[in-house]
Amino acid sequence: MDKVCAVIVAAGKGRRMGAGKNKQFIDIMGRPVLYYTLDAFQRCCSVDKIILVCAAEELDYVREEIVKKYGFGKVKALVEGGAERQYSVFNGLKAAVGCGIVLIHDGARPFVSEEIISKGVRHAGQYGAAACGVVPKDTVKVRDESGFSETTLDRNRLFLVQTPQCFRLDLILGCYEKAISGEIIFTDDTSVAEHFGHRVFLYEGSYENIKLTTSEDLAFAEAILSKLK
């Protein structure tokens, strides 16, 4: 069976959080956000190893204060991130060579479940590319340039994509090589695959699988943790 590698992208600065430090290092109930993210993949039996992508100036801190401190033995490499997210992902993918399946996940998305991870592995093996997500709860409208509602979209056909985004490594690495060489900028891994002609299977994620982006998200994160404990 193909080895499964999780690439955890934690190189962003998270300026919208306004915390004065990398949002992955913010404490929630006594432990940093990145701890909870890594713990989810460490515990999942479907994942063989973890590649952790960090900012160059934070590599030593992450190695000592998170990976070693909490005993994350599945973390096999810490990789320096790039100026844009896609360069960070690309560096992580290159370090995952030797694996058959790769899951790309946001470091600031700490509440991913074992079920979501395992389904992603299975769907990536079956379809080549897959991503989890949820149907929007609110009505979604298209607004025109004057600020008026132009049309209402059928929310049952809409999908808010989350991570992990899951692929056969050869497929997504090949797509990223083309994107990087062509200097095409993407902010989403499934968009890279789609741009180069690959279909992406979408499967059910969770409304709790949030990405911590602003300070308001921290209160929600504490509520989720309190429920899980």
C-alpha cells in the first residue's frame, strides 16, 4: 500500500489575526494551535509521516518547542516555506517524495477529525484528487458593480472547500512543477489540479473544521475544544 504523507503548511504570518505573532503559536486552553493540528495527524493511523512547512526564522522554535516538546514522532522533516503559499506547498511536496498519497493541510485548521483525514486518503487513492468541505448555511447572492443583488445561487450546488486537500503525489507534484515554472499563482491546491485538467472529488467535511483567521475565531475554537474534551 502507498505510504501517506501529510504536508502541514504553517509558514504564513496570519496578519488578520492581529496577535503580533504567528497565529499557529497562539495558545488555546494551554497549548498552541499548531499542537492540535499536528496531534490530529499524529493520531490518525492512515498517515505514515508528516512534513511540516515553517517560516525560516521559526524552524528552530517549532522543532524544539512543538515537535520535540510534545513528541510528534511522525514529523520526519521541517521544511522552509516560501514567499507565497504555493511555494511553501511546493517545498513540502518535494520533501514528500517516496510517498504515494499526500494530504495538504493548513496549520491553522486544528479541528480536523480522523474520519475526514482517512476519507481523504481513500478518495485520493480512488480519484487522484479530493478535498473536503461543507455546503454554505447562508443564502449566497451575486452582487453587481452597483451593490445590488444580481442573482441568488443554489446553495445546494455550492461547496466551501476546506483542508486537507488530498492527492496522488505524482499528480499534484507534476501540476505544481508546471505552475511554478509558468509563474501561475494559486491560493488553493485543488485549483492547481483543476487548471491542469484533473477533476477533484468533493467529500463532506465539518463545520467545526475551521481555519483560524481572525481574533473572533479564537472564541469559537475554545468552544469546540471544550466540547471535545
